[in-house]
Amino acid sequence: MNSQFVPALSETGTALSIACIFLVPLCGAGLALINTGLGRSRSAAHSMLASLCVIAVAALMYFACGFAWQGFAGRPAHVITVSGKAWNWIAVEPFFLRGLQLDGSPASLAVCLQMLSVGLAAMIPLGSGSDRWRLPAICASTALLAGFTYPLYAHWVWGGGWLAQLGPHYGLGRGFLDAGGGSSIQAVGGLTALAIAWIVGPRRGKYSPDGMPTAIPGHNAVLVLLGCALALVGWLGLNSAGAILFAGVAPTAAVLIGVNTVLSASVAALAALMITRMRFGKPDASLVANGWVSGLVASSAACPWITPAAALFIGLVAGVVVTFSIELFEVHLKVDDPGGAISVHAVAGIWGVLALGVCAHFQAPGQWLAQLVGVATLLGFVLPLTYGLNWLLDRFLAQRAPFDGESLGMDVYELGATAYPEFVTHTEDFIPR
């Protein structure tokens, strides 16, 4: 049993948490528009429908069994005793939220937030699988992520699990910290995006016979940039609600969290703009948008524990690193990621988690090592787990659309209609055969 004490929220804290939680769907709306705009026009309706299906499947799976594995700090959990210390590894909750009073308690608010957050994590792989990932496989993969992978890691971070216990058990700072989900939402989703990109392979015509990538531009920059604006509003709610419910900060910290979130996104976008301007002669709208979201992602883990100056530093590094990381994956590692999801969410999320260990304003010796253990768990356990589950799924349910389906476009192949019937959609005339 986990006996960690969780203080009750004040009326102000409860009201603010509810308001912030209700902003979180805007994160999903923003990501849906970004993924759609960066994909081909002939798969636009498929991309938006897939986003809705992901949110629905994720919410149902979290309701059915996700919370049973994740739980909440202070509630029942399985423990393993090692060297006389009890390590909490998975929650013990009834399925279908039985026995949980949805009355505004911290646990009930956490359930509401997590039903939305798990959908956000499951939407991230849509960016890497764009234009070729089949809708039935998307729904099945989401069920695996929302029903097991996400709740397990989230329990270790937010449910009083063993990563959070690194502080009291081993003296590593305050244990692994992540206020807004830089690891449990962003990095888990980003690493799943990497697994999906590996499994479905690159889009047809993406790489020439000599291995050089061919540019396949997104079809609508306006959708992408609108998605960035919506994502900012949603992230203000996500970071604030997560910090109040999981990090135990005072509701007044929402002001600092908001400032840090905006600063991190702003400097990351400007860094991407300047880099693309210097390298290509003109700014690249899609990379600037990716820089913007990478700043939001990087701000999540440490948002209540850093100064605005540190937020500027974290966002600046995120914008620079993600710009080059996208090129690294596409050109050198031959990973076709149309939405930049791997770099924006996995790379920037991991950077934000590590930055907390060195930029937090509180003094806690060993905090950086606790953060490093959390990142090692992501790379050494979560990535192989999510890849293995999706690899097994692919044996029973083909994840990639066939040649004809990709040529027609996912809209016609799976939905029987196009998103833009009155316009000429992209052809493959510009792609080498």
C-alpha cells in the first residue's frame, strides 16, 4: 500500500484545476490541425477523423482499465520490498472507476485530467504515421497505449510509484519530478511515434534509390499555425492543472507557470525561425511551428520550479535542438516523420525533463540523477515496450495501408471521400518513381 499523504485542495485550487482541465482539449485540437496541415491534402479528413477516434478510444480505455493501473498518490498500490524498502510499482484500483467518488477530490480531478492527457499522448504518433497509417490499427494501437503503457509509466511518476520514491528511498533530490507531463505525456507519445515510424516505414517515394530524402511538403500551413495558437492555450491549462494536482504547488503558481510556458514557446519558435532563415534564406513555417510546440513541450516538466530566465534557456535549446533533430531523423536515420512528432515530443520532452535537474530553483542534491533515471526508464523500458506491443499488433492487424491505398490517399481509401472535393489535391508528379 502507498501511504504517501496528499493534501486536500482548497476551493480556489479546485476551481482553478477544473478551469485548467477544461482548456486541455485545445492541446488536442492544436495537434490535430498541425498533423493534418503537415500531411497531404488527400489524407486530411482521415487525419482529423483519426484524431477524434484516438481521443474517444483513449478515454474509454482509461476509464475501463487505465486508472486501475495508474491510480493516484496515497491510494492502494502493489509494492515490492527490496533491501527493506517498499517500492511502489503499479496501482490497485477497481476497473471502470468503481468506488471512486467523482466529487471534486484531487483523485477525481486527476482522472478527468488524465482521460484528456492520455488522448493527447496517443495523438502524437499520428504525426509520424501520417498518410499511411490505417484507422483500425490507429485505434488498436491507441488502446494499447491508453490501457497499459501510459498508465504504467504515469503511475511511476505521478501515482507515488518507484520513480517518485527515488527521493525518500535513495536521497536523489525530491525523486523524479514532472509537473506537466514532459515525460509521461510528451516523451511516451513521442517514443511511440518513433516505434510507429519504424513499423510502418517511410512513405512511398520519400527516399530515392541512393537514400536521399525527397521533400514532401505539408498541404496547409494555415492549419499548422492555427494549431500552434490553440496548443498554447491548451498547454497553459495542461501545465497548470498538472502542477497543482501532481506536483502539489499552490494555485497562485499558475501565474509563474503561464509566464514560463509562453516564454519557452516564444523563444523556441524564434530560434527555429532564425536558424531556418540563416540556412535556407527564408524562414520555414513548418519548422517554426515545430519549434513553437517544442518550446511548449520542453516547458512542461519544470514549469512551476524554474525562473522565467531559465524558461527562456530551456525554450531556446529546445528550438535549436529540434530543428536539427528533425533533419537528423529524416536524412541520416531514414525515419520518415511528416509531423516532426519524434523530435518535437520525444526529444524536446526528454530535454525538458533533464533541464529540470539543473535549472530548478530549489536546492535538492541528486535531483539531476533522479531525472536521468526517469529518462533512462523511458529509453530502456518504455520504448522497447511500445515498439514490442505495436510490432505484435502488426502481426495480426496490418498497420500500413497497401500501395493502392497510399496512392489514392487515405481519405478515399478508408473514408470513400476527399476532404477537399472542389480542389485539386496533391499528386505524386513531383515524387521520383
